[in-house]
Amino acid sequence: MNWLRIFILPLIAIPMLAQSSGAQKSVPRMPDGKPDFSGIFEWPKSPNGEHGKGSATIFDRKNFAPLKPGGEAFLEPRTGDMRHDEPRDFCMPAGFPGGMLSANAVRLVQNRNFLVIAHEFQNNTRLIPLDGRPHREGLEPMFYGDPVGHWEGDTLVIDTTQFKRWALDDYFYTNPKEFRMHSDALHTTERMKWKDAATISYQLTIDDPKIFSAAWSQDFEMKARPDWEKMGIFEYVCEENNRCPGGKCEKH
Amino acid sequence: MKVSNRSLFCLLINGIGLLGLAIPAVAHHSFVAEFDESKPVKVTGTVTKVEWQNPHVWFYVDVKDETTGKVANWGFSGGAPGQLMRRGVTRDVIKPGMVIKVEGYRARDGSNNSSGGKVTFQDGRMVFTASAEDRIPGEKDKK
């Protein structure tokens, strides 16, 4: 059987060694070799991005593409009516991408056909099909849109469309006079890739042709928090005891 | 019961040392909508009830007005239970019967409700019960 040891085993072993010696050698992978993002993570943070007064991550204005004429009105339409300016205070959804950037834990669960992004804030769960299906048609605009995913090498690309006009991020905590909203023409692209065995590189591209003259992107990172694994994701039922919606408190 | 800002500061009962704890920021989605950053509240009193529920923990404190002698029950809003637990603030950190000092900002409707950003216990221990969004009097943009 020496011929087997000399000729066949190297043919098997050399590609395995080549793969394991690469930069991605230690990242978790699915049985089919695709990266496996399953785990518990911090929300996306942008180490070099603008830090607002709030704890949620915000988009950095320096990344914005130039506004189209009239685009400014979408970004700063704060009215003083809290049902418009901070609908989450009435337990309305944060929506995407704002909800994804909220400062809560994120649980990712992946199999061959789906990536589940379970965000602790508002119990939000996004189901990302990975089986090659196209976007659904004929849907009403949604807070979180209609996502579909596909692989480009080791990068998972999530394409989301069919949004309703809603909050873009938490910038109003930094400047209460501004409330950034995206339009119903929003189209987002997320690109997820293991940067190292403990960090997901997460890039979000905002393409909103009613507001911006071009698509623009911001780079984030999601840090794995295996120390949160035992604690897991907590329930977040906003309606349970929302005592002061819009600043009008229930008596106690 | 309406209490002026001046009276609020008269409600301070105990001088308590602070033990600073490094606390990661967490989201509190309603500060801007619910509380008035121009109306700081700093009171000391006895905890009467704790609601360890979403979207925000609420705890209630009987506060004696040193000027009038009247006792008013105040409600304080903290962070979400999950966020607090993840930073080590569990449901039995604040319990009925405890005397605590609470700092925050008053509800926009002028009622006896407030954000409860920082709690100091009689032994000097201090915990942040809310978040960066919950401004804390005397501290700027804690993150």
C-alpha cells in the first residue's frame, strides 16, 4: 500500500493544508464549506465612524453620497409630534437598518437555507433565505423589507428591498432637531464576512435614489460574545409596560 | 403633586459616597420622547415597588418633601431588563424597602415620573440603571 501513501494521500492532504494555512483557517464553517456565522454577537459597531450621544450605532454623515435636490427633507423632517418623531416610543418597530444598529445583543443562527438574525431589541427576527430564491413580488412596503441572501466566495451578501418610509438610524439622540428617514425607494446591501475567528466584518450599503445621488456604504464590525451564550437573548415585549408613551405617563 | 426644581433638590436626604462602575452603554429608546433634559431630578427615598418588565424597568420610590413633609411616590424608568442583566444589574439589585438616591430627568408631562439613570445605595455603591441616552445630571454624554 506504499503507492497509496506516496501518491494518493498527498493529493488529499495538500489542498487541505492550503486551506487551513489561509487567513480564514480558523473561522467556523458549515458542512458544505460556507462560513458559519452562528453565534451571539454585539450589535454592529463602527470603530472609526461618528459616535453620537446615544449608544446605538449611527451612520457617519461623511459617508453619505451627495443629496439629491429635496433629499434633505427626508433626513430632517422632525415635527415635534412624537408619533412621527420617535414612533418606537409607542412600541412601533425600529425597522431596518435602524433596528440592526440598536445597542442590544444579536443572535445569528444559520443552516444551509437560511440565516436567522435575531436581534434582542424589540424581539426582531429577520429570516434571510440562502437558497437562491428571488425577492417576493406584490408585497406591501415593510419596516424590515424583503431580504434574500447569496454567497460571493466567503462573503454573504444580503439584498433587501420593499421598504416603507421609516427611520434610518438613531441620529436624533445626537441632534434632537434631526430625524433621519429613508424613503420607500430604499435598497440595502449587507456584506458579511469573518474578519477573524471572533469578528464579523459587516458592510451596509444604502441605495436610496429618492434621497441620495448614489449608493454609499459604511463598514461595521460585529464582535462575537461567547460569554453571553449562557445568558442568551432576552425577551423584549415592548407593550408589556410602556408607561410613558410620547411623554404622557400612566398614573401609578 | 407638583414639586418645584428647588424643592426637588431639598429632597436630598443622605450624603452618599460614589463607587464608580464601568458600565457599557445600552439603548434606551425613549429618553428624547419621554423626559426633559432641562429638568434634572435628584431625590432620595424608600423603594416601594420594582417592575422588572420591558420595555423598561420601573422602580418606585416614596420621597419626603423636606419643606412640606408630604410624601410623594415617584416612578423611575431604567433600561430594558435584558440590557441591565447583561451588565450585571439583576432584578434583586433594587428591592422594596431599600433607601436609594436616584438621579435622572423629569417626565415631560410634569408628573412624578423620571428617568432613573443612576442609583446610589446607602453603602455608597452606585449602579447605572439606564443608559447613555438617559442623561445623568452633571455628567455629559456618558458612553
